[in-house]
Amino acid sequence: MDPYLKPFENDVQRRYGLFKKQLTLLEEAEGGFDQFTRSYKSYGVQRMPDNSLVFKEWAPAAEALFLTGDFNGWDNFSHPYTKKEFGKWELHIPPKEDKTPAVTHNSKLKVVVHTRAGERLYRISPWAKYVTRHEKSVIYDWVHWDPPQPYIHKHPRPQKPRSLRIYESHVGIASPEGKVASYSNFTHNVLPRIKDLGYNCIQLMAIMEHAYYASFGYQVTSFFAASSRFGTPEELKELIDVAHSLGIIVLLDAVHSHASKNTEDGLNQFDGSDSCFFHSGPRGEHSLWDSKLFNYSSWEVLRFLLSNLRWWLEEYRFDGFRFDGVTSMLYHHHGIGSGFSGDYAEYFGLQVDEDALVYLMLANHILHTLYEDCITIAEEVSGMPNLCCPVQEGGLGFDYRLAMAIPDKWIQILKEFKDEDWDMGNIVHTMTNRRYGEKCIAYAESHDQALVGDKTLAFWLMDKEMYTSMSALIPMNSVIDRGIQLHKMIRLLTHSLGGEGYLNFMGNEFGHPEWLDFPRVGNNESYHYARRQFNLVDTDRLRYWQLYAFDRDMNRTEDKYGWLAAPPANISVKHQGDKVIVFERANVIFIFNFHPTNSYSSYRVALQCMCLRICVSVR
């Protein structure tokens, strides 16, 4: 498929050999990856059939481990772990006299770690399923979660969509109110909107527990715990179950590229060493993100991360993952200061972290073997070849990659160019510049473009006029007229030409104004910009409703004709003078007129097939 890869055939073969070797080792040491990835059923805390409890941790540098908590009056020495092979520790606690578990549901626990240097450290189990923070505290507490009546899923998983239309979501900001919104709010108030809009997939961000809310979920502290600031694990399970009942699949934003530096409520220095789950020294530090980097060559790190993926699929019934920070994982330089010119030599050689690369191959192979319909998406900006090719073909096994150049191009155009200077050829090139046979998720803007320091496309187009001129009861001025038309055209062109899937960040479908900023010291802990003003579309007196309706109809039209699942478009016109783009895809002909002043009648275009539907988008 790609003759330019021929000089690097040995590299591809070697990578595949490393992957096969790891699979063989898993078979020999663990009885295969099926058992290995179920380690969440043996690590952390497990309740046995007789209600005894088994606690298990991996802390290779520790001198001794103890368990303390509400159950023993916070005695630091009454319940010691027993040291096992390979740095593992176990503790068995029999049930009470009344045969109930010694540690009750919703009670607090801590692991007490004694180091070889004589320190006593208080830690949360890396396998903790639920952690909470008291309002006046900055440290999270490990809470034993074993409800007497756990949530039981009622609805089967939907079939894997042929066309992926993703609604990128953050539970905490999914409300017009200035507060942290809940799983229940999302279930009852947001899911019906997503269904009405025609999206068939939700990508949930910031679910893995993170101590710092303003990190957008990208400084994870507890990998197996669903964020308690939004509600309980059972309420998240209900959210996913209700989404499934609506025919919507749910993807988890998986952050396996790095972890928070927090020690008392994170993974960092769990056993008192600077390594354990991470590389020691500078290799274990991400200089830009101020976070810790996993040691993907470690057997127990592989156990932890691969089991983590399976946990979210089996316990919560997520349908797949969007892997964050894949570029950082793939290279020792983490993409810092690298422009990635497209020279294939950049993708092979000593700069590639093959431990991380093999981990991603393992993860995709295992996920797709255990769950045939599982979807994996890579956030990857370098253009690594074979990223979305099957593992058995020497690829990394992802189903999709994010087309990250497209939103950057739209922002660049709106910032730097007048309407008459828009380059039709350059726009089309950006939309279609993707590797043959490797599927992309196209998007005009995601959460990245809305973050503080930038603003939404609608705000770039209409700016302060959105505060005073979005009423449908007054005539449109030229700024709002231009902004609304270009907002629609940018999205439809991206949707129809840019990839094999489409993504929208919540609220941007109706032109959400301003930007996104979480409460922090720098903004006096304000929630004003950490919310989604869905109330703006709940009245036809504001023009936000018109943008909402266009987005809904765009998705419904794609659902009818299936252009995202069709082969790449045949482009017949990209006329710079006329500012016209014409292409065919899925037996639909798309005609865009981006000219700021000219309209055309009897405009002649070439057709490959006469059995076409016509979709015209003009200013």
C-alpha cells in the first residue's frame, strides 16, 4: 500500500517481532493475556465468597506494608501485609463474627508504606475503585466501594456504527449552571439532546479520577476510579446503560501517556521510590506537562495498564477508547520541538520508544480480540505510518486517528486571512491529506480549540456581536449573517470531506460563545466559563437554534447516505477565483461557494454518476 515504507521493512518486522515475543511471554508466565488483563480481580481489594477480604499490591521498593482505616480505628500496625515474590504484598482479613466483611462499604482506607530509608508513607491503592475528597481537603481518600445493590445493566451494547459521529463531552461542564454537573444530569438532560442531534457515539472526557479539576482530566491520580466529583460509580453505569438504550456507544478518554505527580493520592512514589510505575530520573518526567511517564517495559506496568482498559470495558461497559497523547508515547522526545516534516526517517530509529509502541500494539490486539466491536482512536499528530493498520499487518492496530491538522487550519484561516484570500486548494489539501487505508476522525473544533487562550469558531466568526445580535426578532447584521453561514459551511465541508468519522465538542454544534476555562486561582475559582449554555437553544427567539438545527440535519443526512463510511471523495472543482469546491462522495454531490460576494447560476460541474443527490452550501 505504501512503497515509501520499503526501506524501513526491517524496522516494521522487528516491531512486530517484539510484539509477538511479548505475547509469547504472556502465555508462558501468565497463561495468556485473558488472565493477565483480569488482574483487577486480584489486586487492590477483593471480597471472597465467605466475605473475607484479600488485599494485594505491588510495591517492590517497600520494606513493609500495612492497612489502616475506619475498620481498625486507623491503627497503623494491626494489619500487616505479607511479602510475596516479585515485590508483591498480600493481606487476608477474615469476616466479622456476624459473617459480614470486616471493611464495610463506603469506609475509608489507606496503605501504610514503610520505606527502606525509614519513612512512613500514606498511600491510596493504585487499584482503588473509588476515591473522594472532603470539601476542605486537597487530598483524596480511598473509599471502599462495595454497594449492597450494585447497578445492573439492562440494555445490550449497540452495534458498531458504520459511520462514527462523535459528541465529545465533559460531564462536569454539561449544564448552564455555574457548578460541577453530575452523571445524573448528563443522563437525563444531555443524552436526549445528543440523540436528537443524530450523534451515535459519545466520547467522555475526564472520567478517570484527577485531583485537579482544571487539568481537564489529563492529570490522572486514580486510574480505576470514576471521578467522584460527578457522582457515584453506579450513576456512571446508569449513564452508559441509558446511552446504549438510545443506540449510542460510549468511548472513554484513556490517559495512559502520563500520570499526575501527586504522591499521597496518586501513583507517584507509591512504594517510596522514584520509579515503581514510572521510569526513574529524567526519563520519567514530562518537562512540558509536569507529569510522570510510565515504564512500558515493566511487566507490572503492563499488567496495570492493560487490566485498566479491560476494567472500564467490563465493569462500566464502555465501547472503546480515545487514547490521549499517543505522540508523546511514541517518541523519546515526546514530540517536544519536533515539527514532523513527513520524512519517513522521523518515524523509525532510536528516537522511537519501542516499549511504548509495543504496548499500544498489545493494547489494540487484546481489545479487538476480546471485543470485536471495540473502537480505538489515537490522538496522534506526527503522522506515524501504519498507526491505523491491523497489528497482523505490522500496524499499531488503531481504528481511527484524529485529523488534528483540520481544526488548526480553520483557526489559522479565521485568524490570518480575509474572506477573499481563502485558498480553496489549500483547504481541500488539508481536508484530504491523510494516509490511504487509515481512517481519520475529522473535526472543525474540539475542546482544545475552545480552551482559554483561544475561543470557539463561532466566537472567532462573530465575536462580541454574539452578545447583542443573535436575536431572531431583529434583522441579521452583516457580521452575524457571515458568521452563521460560514459556521455551517465549515462544519459541512469538514464532515463530508475530512475523514471517515466526525467529532464535535459539546455545545459547539450551536455556536457556543466565548471559550472554556475551569475554576482556578487565576480566575478567582469562577465557573462562568466552565459550563455549556444549552438554554441558548431552548428558544427559537435566538439564532443559536438555527445552528443546532443545521447540525442535527447534517448528521441525519449523513445517516441516510453514509458518506463517512464511503471511499474518499472525488474532487472535481477547487476554483480559486470563483471560491468554489465541488466533490462527489457516497453518490452525493457537494457544491460549496465560499465567495464573499459572488453568486452563480447555471454553474457547470462534472459528474461521475448520474444517480446523485445534490447538497449545495453557499454564503
